[in-house]
Amino acid sequence: MRIQVCSAVQNQDFTLIDDYVTGLKALLYLRAVEDLADWDGQSPPTIKHQLGKPVPKLSDLMAKVC
């Protein structure tokens, strides 16, 4: 963790430390709330709402090459 923080400060600036402190305060606050004791910190998955591009199967691609 220490190396990641040092690298982040080198790539950005020291205002990054404020972001870390804010995140840590939020985490400590959420851990103190009893109603959220079983929450793992993750948001629920989002429902798929777009079709997106079709992804070809590897076997179909290999059949075209051979």
C-alpha cells in the first residue's frame, strides 16, 4: 500500500492525500452505523440495460481461419 500511495503522489500531487483521508473517514463512519454492519461496501450489481455488441465465440473464429 505504501508504494501505491507514493506512486500516486508522484503522478498527481499531495491533494490526493485529502481524497484518501475523506475515503477513510467515510469508511469509519459506515462501519460505526449498526444498520450497515453486514454491508460489504459494494453496491448491488446493475441490471443489464443495453444489448451491446455480440461477442463471437472462439470456435467460430477458429473455423474461419482454418
